[in-house]
Amino acid sequence: MSTIYQSVIKDVRKSGYEFEALMVAHDGVATTLPPDSTTPPPQSEIPAPPIANHRYGTDDNIKIIRIEKTTEPLGATVRNEGEAVVIGRVVRGGAAEKSGLLHEGDEILEVNGIEMRGKSVNAVCDILKDMEGSLTILVIPASQARIHMARDMVLHVRALFDYDPEDDMYIPCRELGISFRKGDVLHVISQEDSNWWQAYREGEEDQTLAGLIPSLSFQHQRETMRLAAEERISKPSKKSSTSTLLCGTTSKKKKKKGAYDEGGYPMYSNDDYDPEEILTYEEVSLFYPRADKKRPIVLIGPPDIGRHELRQRLMENSERFAAAIPHELNENLAFTRSSHLNDLACASQICADELNENLAFTRSVRFTQM
């Protein structure tokens, strides 16, 4: 019996902090249970015991987190800060975000007993992508100031440019990027990162994970850089030594290069360009028509471009469209041309057309039964 006892003690000593964490979790659960309870609730987050910190100094803030991971991505990106592996972004819809246990800035020490400190981002991704089931993660939580728990309002925008993450060298995680075409509607659900928004494409809200798209400010900066580069290429080069003033040589003001913001993304000056000239996103909203109101459709354009033909084609769908009945002005009516033109200028009339020297005004829209 003594031999078996010594063998058990030896195995316990070899097991390290895993066994001690198990005992701490057991004791913590036992203190919260009533005397007659026999089924303790599962624990998803427990503080690591002090002895468990021998590999990572004396930090008492180390926590053990358990997350269930399926075949879907975990929904978090990592970055290196020196030797440390830190959570760079928690993507909406992923297991990490749903658990509420991982936050931006948390340092990952170990995953299922595999030490992460000192490993590159690619090495960490290779380790995590093949893991499924219960993940036991040892982390040092970020400071409370770095944790953003507030939910952003959803912003609906229409893209005014084409985007493909495969061609973007600045995107922090190409696998999370979503492509879109000009005119696509995007639902932005997170703007916490000033350079990369999290969004869904219209019609793809059932996707588990949100995707990354460049923010308005970041896309504006990149377009400014591109326009500046094209301008420099289009202008003939001149040697600075040949251009002089009485007080010395002249040199063109150059944009700052090599300047980066806190996120490691390049910063470019945009003082030389009108913001209205650079198209990025246009905020839109869904219009809900009133059931008791009919909406007029006004076709605007120069003569002979097919307005009347388009109108006739719309009228073929009689279940949805009906003709507006205009007020016609001729000599037999008491209304004068000047009075109608005055109403048109005051926006009392909707539109006017002239046919056979007679003016036809649309003051109101009346619909047949639809």
C-alpha cells in the first residue's frame, strides 16, 4: 500500500499546476453548493493558483478559461508584442465573442498545455486551427481600461469602390476579409478599430463570423496616397539643383513617409485633396413605405433618352404601377400659363410637359385601383 501511495504522490507532483487548478476549482464549487447538492455547475473561468505561476513570474491575475471550439474558427486574431502573444481582435459571432471571456489585449500563455509565449503569429494559428472541443486557455487579462464592452450601433453603408482582401497588403487577417463591389450594401456592426471595421454584406447576415473591411478614414488615406503617387508619376521630374530662388534652392513639399499610427498602419497627409473627390462609403437606411401612401416615381433626364419608353415598360406591370393623371392647360381652361409656371417655381406643381403647344402639369398623383 505504501508503494502505491508513493506512486500517486509522485504523479501528483509531476502534474504541476493542472492538478492544482483542478483542486482549486473543486474547492471553489464546493463552497457555493448547498449541503444536499451533488451536481456542481460547470466552471468556465477559474483563477489559477499561485503555484501555477512559477513559469510566468508572480502575476496573481492569471486565469484559466475554457471555451468549446467547433470546426468554425475561434473568432479572434492574435499579434506579437515582443515575446508575448496577445489577442488583437475579437470578431463578432465567433466562439471567443460569444463566451465573453476573451478580450482585446489579453495575453495568451498556454492553450491545452502548449506554451504560446515566444511563438510567431503563424505558429499560433497553425496550432489552433486543428484544435476542436474544449480549449483550456491560460491568459493574463488585459487591464479594464482596454476592455470595451459597449455595443456599437449598426451602420448601414453603400460601398462606392470595389474591394478584394486578397489584394490588400495591409489587412491584419486576410482570411477574415470580405470582398465587395461598388454599390453593395454593408452592415457595419463594430467600429472599435479605427482602421478596420467588422461588417456583413447585405443578404449574408446569417454568416457566423463578421468580416473585416477598411474603415472610411483608412480607405480615404490610401486613396490619397494613390492619387499623390499618380500625380508624381504624371509630372515631369526636375532636378532640385536647377530650380533656385534668390535665397536658395526650392523643393516641393513632400508627404510624410514612414509614419505609422498606434495600430501599425501607415498614415498619409490628405491636405492636398478635397475629401469630396475621394469616394469611400455612403451611409444609407432602409425605407419602410406606408401602406396607405403611394410613392410617385419621377424620371428625370434630357430629351430623347427613353424616358417615355421606360415609363411604358413600367406601366406593363399594372399590379405595381399606375399612371399619374396630369392637369392639362389649354385655351379652354381658366388657368393661365403664367400661374402654372409660378406654381411650378413654388413647388406646388410636381412636373410640367409641353405637347402641341399645350402645357401639361402634374399637381397631384391619383391612382387607379391596384
